Amino acid sequence: MKRLAYHLINIALILAFIFGAYYVYQLSHKKKPEDLYRLQPVTMGDIEQNVTANGTINPVSLVNVGTQVSGRVKKIYADYNDQVKQGQVLLELEDELFKAQIAQSLGNVKNNEASLELAKANELRMRSLFEKEYVSKQELDQSIQALKSAEAQLSTTKAQLKRDQTNYSYSIIKSPVSGVVVDRVVDVGQTVAASLQTPTLFKIAQDLSKMQINTSFAEADIGRIQVNQMAKFNVDAFPNKNFEGVVKQIRLNPTNTANVVTYDVVISVDNPEQLLLPGMTAYVNINFAKHDNVLLVPNAALRYRPKNEELNLAMKKDKKPDDNISKTKTDDLGSGKIYVLRNNKPEMIRVKTSITNGK
């Protein structure tokens, strides 16, 4: 009997030790509030709301220089990045064929000039003979008709000569504007064919100190953009440098891609140092709202919802005499809810929201 009592006491002590150790373990490993919730203090500061888009930097005026005649490239006088003046020779085509056509047309003109002189002499002779009644009226009319035909033929050959001379002048390609050569798409010896579409030989940017960004914004954002609005942007070449521009144009023609409607926006940019190059990608931000010295909370705090039992407790603490107002009003645009940790429990507080910077 004593042995049984002894064993029971030992078992009770062991169980007491186990339960005590478990209790101490639970107390020491109990999660703290900061382990259960992500806490963030409310701060004061300035906030801006922007619309963003990507765009491409382009020259304000980019001229494609082509050719109106076909031929083989003989000489090239301009290369990439060269400064050119209006009227400066950029390229020459082989001109032997054009010179031969001019020589042929010139010969035709001289031949028709001689024919015209002969027709004039015949007409005068026939008129004199007709007055003396040596020839009939029909013969006189025939001489007059021959004279008119010779005059018309001479006019035709002169026009052909002028056309050939013009084509010869087209074999010398000159710059239509002053600017910088940003692209050259032909080489010496290459044949260019001017048929239905004029081939491009050079691309010349008139003034690289004035650039523009061609970008597009979604229809949800286009109402927040206005002409003459300030725009800020960055480029990959200078990630730590901020550039500025001005909205120059909002184009009314929409673009629909996969049921997504966008509108093209042109932003004018000054480029005095010519750091911005054609084709660069610009990451554009246009500010349309700003508030100074306001309370700031993370967007995640407005999206947080506690568990059901915690939510019921938080709403009971937040309940006020005017809570008989329609519940839908608490969810109106510009209203929100955040939760403040008090006595290790989240307590709901209604707040009035304004703009967001996405953070």
C-alpha cells in the first residue's frame, strides 16, 4: 500500500513538472503585438499624385531626304551626326545617263528649230505666190499648218529638254533644311529606285536643342492632363537626373489596342546640353494633385481587415450615437478605415482619405 502511494506521488510530481514547464514555455514564446501585426507610425508630410507613362524622345522636326530619280550612288558627302546647311550637297548619283538624255533632247531641239525655219520660209513663199494667184488656197493652208506643227514640235522638244535637265539636277541630292544627320541608309555603289514610293537616303533633325516626347495615356488618366501642364521624366542614360517638359498637345484621335483605349500626348522638352538623344525611352510623371503638411499612412493600412472576432470588437469600440446613418455612407468615396493597436487589439478608426502616391 505504501509502495502504491509512493508511485502515485511521483507520477503527480512528474505531471506537475511537465505542465509547469509547458506553461513557462507558452509564456516565454507568446507572440508580441508587433509580431502579429505590421505596425507603421502615422507621419506628417507632403504628398503628390501623378499619372505615369512611358514614351519615346524624338526631334521636333525630322526630315526624310529622298530622291526623285533612280540611279547608282556615286559619291556621299555627309555622314552620321554631321551638321549640314540648307542647300548643301549630300549625295551624287551617277549622271552619265542623264547627260546622254540631255544631249539627245538638245539635238531634237536644234533639229526642230531648223524645221521651224524651213516651215516659216515655205509659208512666206506660199503666201507670196497665193497673192499672185500662182498657188491655190489649199496649198497656202497646208504651208500654214506645217508652220504651226513645226512650232508645236519645237515646244515639245524644249519641254523634254527641260525635263531631262531637271532630272539631271535631281541626281545631285541637296539638304532641304539645316540640321544634323541622324541616319544614313545608303552606301556608295548602291542602286536606288524611285518608283511609286520615294526611297529615303538621309534623316535630318532640324534642331536637337528642342525635343519632344511622344507618349500615350489611358483613358482613365487623360482627363487629369491639360495643355501647358508641367511634366517630369527620367531616362535610363541619366537615372539620377530629373528632366522637365510641358504638355504641348493632347491628340483627340484614340488608339484601341486589345480593347484598351489610349490617347497620344506630346510633351515639349528643352535640350540645351543635348543630353537627350532621339529614340531614348522617357519615364514620364505628370503631377495633377498635391497636398502639403498632411497626415500620411501607407495604402496597406487602408486595405487591412482583421479577423471576424477582432473586427466585431473594433466596431463596438468605434460605435457612436450617429451610427444610425446608412452604412453605405461610410464607404463613400473619400472615406476609409484604419486600425490602431490599443491594448494589443486593433481598434477601427474612420478617416477621410484624399490623394495617394501609390505607396
